[in-house]
Amino acid sequence: MPGQRRHRKRRNKSHTTVIAPLDFLAVTGRGLLSACQTTGSLALFALAGLTHLVRPPFYGRVFARVMLQMAYFSLPVVALTAIFTGMVLALQSYTGFSRFSAESAVANVVVLSITRELGPVLAGLMVAGRVGAAMAAEIGTMRVTDQIDALATLSTNPMKYLVAPRLLAGVISLPLLVVVADILGVMGGYIVSTLKLGFNAETYLTRTMNFLEPMDVISGLVKAAVFGFIIALMGCYQGYHSRGGAEGVGSATTSAVVAASILILGFDYFLTEMFFAR
């Protein structure tokens, strides 16, 4: 009957209105629980890797191979990124400062930006894309082909053999890369400023050295050590927990790069706050 149909439609609309917010809360709750579970699992994984660093045995050959991969083979991409960043930074700074007749501050801005921020952040992002993905793919392939289980069968702790050397290599290698990035980034700004913008070479170098403080370099190297740990941790974690064959390895590789990049940018803010907030 018409009256009963209208009553049923009105009741269905009221039921839908009540269920929709509950569905939203359920989805939000599941997302929060999943995030908490992942954070806890990642923290326990990192703690296990760090504890295995201070307990024998130490696989020096694995550590040397990862150091070579992270430091030496990543040097070209980091060097090119740093030198072109310094060149662009000098050019853009001159364009902006010329509006206020403050061109002399170009050297100060270049050296401060490179050593404090751009050197460690860009080096971290480049290494995350290059090495973090490789770590996740290598360990993920070992996981889906049961090689990690074979290590345990042969009385070799997978965390000690696969994870601990990579964490240590990340902490050591990225600061070394950032030292090179700082030098080349400042050199890029120097090249553009002296050859294109007409700065006096001696005056530019004097301003750079007088304005640079030890804390500027130290803060960048501390950031680099933290970023290196994050890159190695995310590569190892995503690869170690990959499932589902080749598709799972590809997903782990993507997740390692994305998570490491986001964490690098997030920790960059907190470390900057810790070092320079007054």
C-alpha cells in the first residue's frame, strides 16, 4: 500500500543515515589499528637489528659489500644532484636578492642551504630510490624463494646476516656521501656565481668560509646518519616481510622507497627543530 511504502522508505533512509557514520568510524579505526601495528612491528624490527650489531659474530664481508653499494656506487648520482642543486640555488638566490640589492648574500644562502638541508635531504632521497629499492628487492626475493628460511636452517641468524650489516652501512655511508654533496653543492654555486653572475672569486670564498659554522655541517651529518638508518631499515623491513611472489617483491620495493622518502622529510623537520629552534 502507498502509506506502507512511504513508511518503509523513510525507515530505510534513517537506517542508512545511522550506518554511514558508523562505517566511517569503523574504517578509521581499522586504519589506526593497522598503523599502530605496523609502527610497533617496525620498532621491534629495528630494535632486533640494533641488538644484533653489538653481539658476535659480525659478517664483515656483507658489510663491505653493502658499503660499496651504498657509498661508492651511489656517488655519481649524489654528486650530480648536489652540483646542479648548488648551481640552481645560486641562480635563483641572485634573481630574488637582486630585487632588494642584496646580491652579496648569495654565498651565505648557498652554503647554509646546502650544508643544513639540501645536502642531506637530497642525498637521502637519491639513495632511498637507488639503494633502498635494491635492498627491498634482494631481501624480498630471498624471502619468497625461502632462502631466509634456509639461512635459519643452516644456523645463521637472518637478522644478523641480512639486517644488521645494512643498518650499520647506512649510518656510515650516507654521511660520507653528504660530505661530498656539501663540497660539490657549494662548488656549483661558486661556479655559477663567478662565471655567470660576475662575483669576485676570492670575495665569494671568503664570504662562504666566514659565514659557515661548525654546527651547520654537524647538523647535516647527523641528519645524514639518521636518514641512512631509515633507508636501510625500510629496505630491510619491507623486503623481510614481503609475501606473494614477484608481485609481493615489487610491492615491497615500492613501499620501501615511498616510506623512506616520507620518513626522511618528516625526520628532517624534527631534527631541524631540535638543532636550530630557539
